[in-house]
Amino acid sequence: MATLSTRWKGVLAELQSESEHWLRHGYGHIDVNFLSRALAGVVLGRGLSVWSHSKLRQTSDTDLERGWDVVKHGLRRLIPLLQSHLKLTRSDPLPSMIVLIPLVVLLGERKDDTIDPETSNGIIYWLLLATIRTRYSGSTDTRLSQDIRAARQEDPVRSLLEGLNVESSRAEVTERALRGRTKESPYFFLSLLVALAGNARDWWHGTEVLPDIGDAPRLEHHHVHPPSTLDDPRFDKGMINDLANLVFISGQANKKINGRSPAQYFPEISEEELRSHLVPLDEALRNPDGYQRFLNARRALLADAMNSLLDRFRPSFLDEVATENADPSAGLSLDLALYGGIRDGGRIVFTASGDGFAWAGSAGMAELDNAIESARVAGIDSDVTIAGESVPVEMIEDSLQVPIGPFLVTGTPEEWRAVFDRELETSQPLSALPPIDAKQWDGNLTKFAITSTD
């Protein structure tokens, strides 16, 4: 912003005016920061870097004005697509705004006024897969550069999908991929979209799940089986907060639930209202004894609905190809549990699992928190000890990466901070720290998004 302001007089007023326009239309996350990044992406054809600032200073007024016209034109084509195809009337559910920038370039630079169904569907398909695969959780600017370049190819949708390596496979959401996912997962966004596609309404009150921004209440989610009914050693934090136990209902509806078991309050809700939220109707699943089977049944319903949503927008040129998981990290999990706090010698325990392996290790919370903060605030790399091994905490472009057992865990510093804050809120006493048979991991590392941890 500083570079643009000194280079192009009046740019801040232009960005603020455009931001206010989208705020009135429910897309408040199209703010000055997003617009300046989108403008730089259009003008420079790449993500931000130190190189970007010097190049912006050399850019002519004509190129900046042309780039700004592309951003505005692209947004006025893209946002109506999100509203009409996904019923996404607001920007707050989007896990990432960066995923919109290549699409702004694609649509903003098109000369024709109409968008054929194959192109518009392909745009939505790419956005959904890029979100599921946390496309921008690591090396954001490198990938943004690749995607902007793809968006400018002769066949931009095909080029973008090639960047996700799905041109020779059929992306599919499996029940296994949903196992252990929580509201931090990108599947949470997808679960909202399938609720919208199913015309789900707020229980008891009948209002829309995602009403227009006007005087609408904030989007909320609550547990089908309230935590108070699952106060049992059989159910850990991850099981209680599992994505399959979350529905998009208002705080007002949650007060009607009032901590009651589904066996008690489901009879007050029609079967159609339950179906629209992809809730299984089997009465045996409404008590704590049936909770694990409830999770399994609802995951199956969610996975089917998510695949139907993906297939609705899947371009025809991808037909007749093999099937693969939409999410390469499907079947893998990384659970976090904090014992104690930052100042009392607290330790954070990591438990990783997947096909044929299980691993556990721990780190000092103060040491890890200091390393994350140093990277987040000052961009300073450091080392921490995890499972007795010194590992690097590195900023790679705008992604913070830490090897934790079998995973290279990645995410923005803000995402790491949000996960740490989550663990601090649910920490257990240091005296409850279990013995851990920690071993160093000698195999390859699989990339894993910090937002997919529990």
C-alpha cells in the first residue's frame, strides 16, 4: 500500500471506494489489503515479494489504471458467480480470499461479455478443489504466481486444474477424509455449501442458514450432540468437535436445544429439517451409546453431498479418468493436546496417525510459542525441540513450516496463532501429562495444514 500510494496518486481513495461497494454487498473481506494485493497480482503477474515493490515503482500510470480496471471488472463477474452457483451471499465463510485472485485475473481480462457454462462451472470447481487442498497454506506467493500465469493461458480453466494435478483423475471426498476434521478444516466450508445447496434452514425458526448481510445475524454453528451429553471417557475433544457433529444453526436455536440429547429434541424438528442438514434419522443414533455410529453415518451423508456438489461443477473434459481423493492428506491426522500453559513449563503433545503408522511426541509450549511469535512478528527463523530432536521453525514466503513427526506442518502465522489460542483455551493440568514414548521420525515428511489439526 505504501508503494502504491507513493506511486499512484489517489489510489487509496479508489481502493476504499471499491471496498465500501463490496461491504454493502456482503463481501466485507474485499478490503483495501485484498484489493491492493489483487492489483499487484494483475500488474506484476505474480505474488508479492521484495522484487514486487521495485517493479511497482517502475510501473506506468497507464498499466496501473489498466490493472485496476481488470480487478474491478473481474470482481463484478466473479462475485455474482459465487452468489448464483454456491449461494454464497457473504464473504465471511471463505477460508481464504487469496484463492479469488487468479479468478479475478481470469475473468477481468476476458474480452467477451458472456461466460459459457463450462467455463463458469470450471471456475467454481477449481475454487472448491483449491480450498479443499489448502492450495495457499504454504509457499503462497509462488503458487499465486503459478495460478495467475495459468489464468492467462488460452484455456485458463484447464491450466488452473493442471496446477492441482486433477486433469488425469477424478477428485472425490471420502468418509475417511472427513474423519477427525473440525471447524478449522476447509471441509467445514464445504459442509456449509452442501447445507446451502440442500436449502437447509435454521431449526425451529426457519430462517436461512446464510441470510443476506443486511440485518442478518452472524453465521453460527453448534453441536448436534451437545458436549454436556458426551461427558464420557469414550469421547475425546476431537470426537466431540468432529465436523460430523456440527450443524449451521443460530444461537437462538441452540438455546432451544439447551444441552439436551438429540433423543429429546429431535422429535420437535421435522424429518425434512433434519435431512436438509444431512442428519441421519435412525433413532438408535440419538443417544451417547450410538454417537460413534452417528458420526460414521453423518460423514457418509456429508461425503455424498460434497461429491454431488463437486460433480455438479466438474468440467466435461475431465470425464473418463481415474478416481482419487480430493484431499491428498485424507486418512492422516494430527492431534494436539496442551498440558499446562506458556509460563509453567507446559508441554504440547502431538499425536499423528495414518495408514500403517502412529507417532507421538511433545514440545515445550513456551519454546514453541516463542518460535512461532518470532516468525509471525519479525519473520525470524529459529529451532525448537520436538520429540528430543531439534527441528527448524521457518518462514517460507508467507508460510510458517515446522516438521512435526511424519508431517511438515504449514500455515500462515495467523493460522498457527489461532490454533495455539484454541489449545490454550482447552489446556489440561500439567499434572495430567501422560508418559510419551517419543521417537524421532526417520521417514519422509507429508505436507499437512495446521488448520487440519485437532
